[in-house]
Amino acid sequence: MTAASLPLPRPATGEARIDHTSDEPVALLQLDVADAAEAASAVYREFRRGRRVVAVACGGDGAATRLADALDRIGVATARPGPGQALLEAPVSIVTGPDAALQGPQGAPARPLRVALAGCGVVGGGVLARLRADDRFEVVGVLVRDPGKPREPAVPEGLLLSDPAALLAREPDVLVEAISDASTGLALIRAALSRGVDVVSANKQAVGGDLAALTALARANDARLLYSASVGGGSPLIETVRRARAHAPVVRIEAVLNGTCNFILNRLAEGAAFEAALAGAREAGFAEEDPTADLSGLDAAAKLAILAHEALDGSLSPERIGRQTLAADAVLPAGRVRQLARLDVRADSAGVALVAVDGDPLLADLPDEWNALRVTTGDGRVFTARGRGAGRVPTTESVWADLADLVAA
Ligand SMILES: NC(=O)c1ccc[n+]([C@@H]2O[C@H](COP(=O)([O-])OP(=O)(O)OC[C@H]3O[C@@H](n4cnc5c(N)ncnc54)[C@H](OP(=O)(O)O)[C@@H]3O)[C@@H](O)[C@H]2O)c1
């Protein structure tokens, strides 16, 4: 696959849309909503496998509402069908169940999984809070740049480290890598995989550089590398490409992959000035102090490279993907504009560009930091996904689902 700058794509309004297929599997879950976040995690894991979910919310008055609210924070759309109304109209249908859920057989607790956590910021902090509340896991170390910095949640004494080698010396079973530095992240992932340590990463700049090589390294050392959160935050974009590819060869990917740019473009459309829109993205916690990677399209290019690997196995270097920068003086097309990442397999082109998407039902109405994906396969079938593309809650959920997959395997 060679990279070329992207000809401005037209919205694919003429395509068949298969958002609701009758052959999608359905999961029926009876859930105790005493812990709404845990119940939402169980739903999310089924949702990201591509299943439509019927969730029976148990736990008395308000259980269904608490579950719907927890799923909304992750970015999973729900419906609450009343008596006589159809189920499965939304990805997740919630119905009210009895006060108490049936308890399944409880397995004997296994030895806790030893987890090394790299990064304790927006994502790492969210993961740490979940890890420490779950006795299936033992946190053996937390790598940061500045151990003296105040943190939320606080990190217990003795866990904080600033030397990557010292983190791996604590002999973890799994490394959760959520640091904001691409080269340190990549070196750490390589070192962990070389030792046979499983890795869950949210770091697209580290993972997207050469995913083919990392996957080969994992395979050679009998380790697993999971990176769902690196693309799409909480929206299951990688899983959707995998599902499409399992159906038929992928011929096209179109996606909004950067929550910060989506947020800014929505504010610009409402009439805000560029600097105010960027400040709003920072205030909402989406844009970093230095938003260059987001605005220049480099972040979206790294994510597109990961999706291209999922679709085609090959390595598409993010640096070779054509990009257009969003800036105060950028000349935007008229209409509803998105930063659109596109891979066209037949035309052998890949790029990130600012394009108008009016009339495209998947992309035009995409609020705040949301991401969306459309994958087309050779037989014309279309697979789509949408969800919250950034933020602590949805991104943590995605890392958490990868960890749950590791525990279950
Ligand atoms: N935020 C999101 O919504 C989101 C969504 C999807 C993926 N991601 C990815 O997840 C990763 C983490 O993002 P974030 O938002 O959590 O970033 P963040 O809030 O800036 O936190 C980054 C963490 O990495 C640590 N760190 C940075 N460089 C380091 C180094 N050289 N050695 C050791 N530790 C280092 C920082 O340490 P200090 O705390 O000491 O500074 C901090 O704890 C990034 O790769 C990002 O692209 C983020």
C-alpha cells in the first residue's frame, strides 16, 4: 500500500447501510446493577464483540436508569422499550428485571494477575482506580515521568516508579501501557513482549508505528498484544474492522478518528472562533496542552495505520499518509466539516483531510468528541460503528475490556 494525499471524498450517500442486520448475534444478560459501572462493563464487552444486547436490569427502582446512564458515559446508545415495543432497535435494549439477579456459579478466585501500569494520567488513572477495586488484579508498579506530582486517584507509596526497566523488573504478567510518549511507550511494549509479558496499550503513536513488527514479536514470545483503546476511545472501531474483514475483503475505510478535531469542528460550525473552540476542547479534557498531533492529522494517521493493519495485515507508516492541518487560517469547505481519515484499497490511497459530509447520516451528526467508522467490503456490505472517541471513562472501559479478555483467555 502506498500513501497518497487524499482526493476530497464525497459522502457515500448512495451506499447500502447495514447498521441493523438480522444476522447480528444477540446477547441476553441478566445484571445486578448494584454496581452500575460493573454492569455496564459486562454490556460493553458484548457490544464491542458486535452483539446486540438485551440487558435485564435487576436491583429495584432505578436500576434500568442507572445502567443506561453508565452506558451513556461510555458512549453506548441504549433504548428502554416498553411493553409491546420491539427489542433490538438500539445496540442495547434495557428492560427492568426482578429486584435480585440470579447468581451464576462463582469460580474459585485464581491467583491475581500482576499488572504493571505505565502512565497515570487521564487513561492510566482511570485504569488504576478499576484495578485497585478488583481482586482479580494486583498492581505491582506504576510508571510515571514525575513521581512527585499530585494524582487522582492517589498512588500508594512504593508503587510509583520513573524507570521503565524497574517497572518490568517487578515481573508483571501484563503491562498496561497508557503513557503519552511514543518512543518510551514503544520501547516498553517491545521489552515486555520480548519477555513474554502480555501488553494492553492505549498508545496509538507507539502501537501504530509498526504494528506488523509488534504483532510478530508478540507471537514469537507467546505473548498477547491488545490495543483496542488506541483507536476510537470507547467506540469499538478495531473490532468493527475485524468483523468486516472476517466477512469479506475490506475495500474502503472512512472514519472520524480524532475527538479533539471533531469537537473543534462542531464548535466552529456553531460560529465559535478557532482559539475559543480549541480552548473549549482543552477545558472539556480532550485537547492536550500541545494539540499539534491532533490538528495536523498525525493522530488520525496513526489510528488509520492501525485500522489498515487490521484490514490488510500490511504496514502503512503514519508518516506516509497524506494530511491536511486544521488551523485558524485553514480554508474549510462549506457545510458540515469533519477531519476524515480514508483508506481506499483499490485506489491504493490513504489520507486525512477536512471534508464536508452533509447528508451522510453516520458522519454529519457526530457530537462533541465522538468518533465514527464506516468499513466497506468487496461485496458491498457496510459495517459501521460510533461512540465516544476520547475521555477517561470510555477509554478506561476499552482498556478494561482488553484486560477482561486476557483474564478470560
Ligand atoms: N485521553 C484520552 O482520551 C485517550 C484516548 C485514547 C487513547 N489515549 C492514549 O493513551 C495514552 C495516555 O493518554 P492520557 O490522556 O492518559 O495522557 P496524560 O493524561 O498526559 O498522561 C500521560 C501519562 O504518561 C506519563 N508519561 C509520559 N511520558 C513518560 C515517560 N517518558 N516516562 C514515564 N511516564 C511518562 C505521564 O507521567 P506524569 O503524570 O508524571 O506526567 C502521565 O502519567 C496516550 O498515548 C494517548 O494517546 C488517550
